[in-house]
Amino acid sequence: MSCSRICLRAASLLAAAALLASCSGIPLKERDAAERARFEAYAGKPIDHFTWLTGYDGWEPISRDQLVIWTDINQAYLVTVFRPCTDLMFARRIALHPTANTLYAHFDSVHVEGWNCIIKTIQPVDYKRMQLDLRQKRAAPKAGKPAGNG
């Protein structure tokens, strides 16, 4: 297969994925608000710091000034930064500036698109429970369907 066919096929798949994402029926602003509310519902009381031994496993912006940082598959933290740093939703990458693998509120920062965003609050997220509740919520409608009518 030539490069032009591969490129055309890849472009078609990307366009289809974008179309499906835009047709989800939920406006982007509402999806963002729902995602933020979901994480905030499972966030604990603010803590002054957290420590990790290796690199962090990932991150996801959930509002203009909040992101979730994973230190492993089930351990997440909701981090809120001080304003005027408000570019988190559009960040392609971030860099954490911790103190010896420990991230402190009011002292350390998240570097985003040229901004050095000082951390306002850190809240542990009960991510394992959040995932379990989400799986149960998705399974509940299936449990109510009669067998053989699918």
C-alpha cells in the first residue's frame, strides 16, 4: 500500500473519530463540568504534599485551573493551581517542579505552556472507588434487561 493510501486512510479514521466525539450528545462544556464534578466528588480533604518514588504516571486537565495527576494506576491527586494560570485545559504537556519527588501546595509548581503555576491545593482522589462505582453504574442498566431480547 502506498504512503498516500495509508495517509488517506489515517486521515479518514481521524475524521471519523472526531465526528463521533462531536456527536456524543453532550456539549463539551457540560462534559468538562461533569468530569470535574466526578473527580471532586471522590477528592478527599486537602493535604499539604504527596510523594512518589518514580515518575508520575499521567495527568489530565479537568478545568482551567485543575488537573489530576496519577502517581500509579490507582493513586490520583486533584491539583488546583493559583490564577492567573488558566491554560490547563489546552496544555499539550506539563512539567512538575517538585522538591525531591515531593509536591508541596503553596510552594511547588506545575509548568504549563510558559506559565509556572504555583499549586494552591492538593487533594487525594479515591480513584479506585471512583472506577468501581463507574463500572457498577454502567453495569446496572444491563442487569435490568430481560435475557434473549438483545
